Amino acid sequence: MIFEPGQRIVFIGDSITDCGRRDVAAPYGSGYVSLVRALVTAAYPQHHLTWVNQGIGGNTVRDLRERWETDAIGECPDWLCVMIGINDVWRRFTGREDEAVPIDEYESTLRDLLTGAVTATGCQLVLGDPYLIEPDRAEPQRAMSDRYGAVVRRLAAELDAVHVPTQEAFDRVLAHTTAADWANDRVHPNLPGHAVLAQAYLTALGWQPAA
């Protein structure tokens, strides 16, 4: 497992990360962040890790930029886990095109944020892909989402970050199920859908269940 004793793990992103962490499910949310925290803590109780959830529903990379200094750098993470981009794409398909983030802006903004955090804190990065729970890769929103996911993969390689292939994780389960089994809107997972995300993160982190 890549986390070391005493480290501070910060997650930041949109509603998938937020998942009620600011209200009914404070402070970790009721989604994948909480599942990852619980399973890592159960397997490695001696590590005494600190966990922080800084997800905010509706965020794009533009929103992250506005709060990055406080909510990412200001948290002084040892590991910064970032999953952003779903809204950057989705806005284009929901009649809010002025709020959609073009892919060039998405890449340049995300690169600047990540490199700034590493420079300021010395943190290591965990990057999760934006995804769409849609099996048809030719469907327009899925095709665009895949292009944004390719940006994250490139940045992960460029910045020596841990990469979490969340889209691949959903594609694996979609081979045997329908999108509605995991989310009502192809974006916001139910609990089994969050478990798919958590499994992808745990695999990337090198988690092993307690003996």
C-alpha cells in the first residue's frame, strides 16, 4: 500500500467526491471516498492516516481553480487525490454550454493546478478519470468523456501520478449489466456504483485486505 504512516490524504473534485460530505454525510461523504477510507483504515489501523474530503457538487476545473489555494494547497496534503471533468463535459449536453470547459482549457488548467500543488506542498498525486456510465463508446457524451479521460492519463504519466482508470472500471461491470444498475443518470453512482469506484482506487493504491 502506497500510503505511509501519519500521512494526510486529501480528495478533491465534484459531486461524486462530495457525496453529502458537507451535510448529511459529513465529513467524508457517503460515496467512494468513505469506502476507500474505511477499507484502508481497517486493513492498516497502525498507519493513523488523516483523511480530508474537499469535493463540491457541480464543480469543474474552473471552480477548482477558484478554491485551489485554500482547499487543496492549504490542506497540506501528502497525497492529493483529484477526480474532475465530468461537469466540464456534461454541461455541454444539458443546455449550459457556456459553463462547459473546452478540452484545451481543461488540460492547461488541470496541469497548472496539479503542478502548483506539488511545488507548494511536495505532495504526491492520485488522478481519477472523468467517466460516463455508458457502454456505447460512440455515444457523443461518452466519446467526449473518453477524450477528457485521455488528458488525465497523459497528465498522470507526465507528473508521475498514480492513475485510477475509473472509466475502465465501469466498462468492466457494464459488460454484464446496464447503466441503470449503477446510476440513474449515468453520472451519480448508487452505492454499488461507488463501490466500483472504490475498488478502482484501492487497486491503484495497492491496498490488500487484512489477513
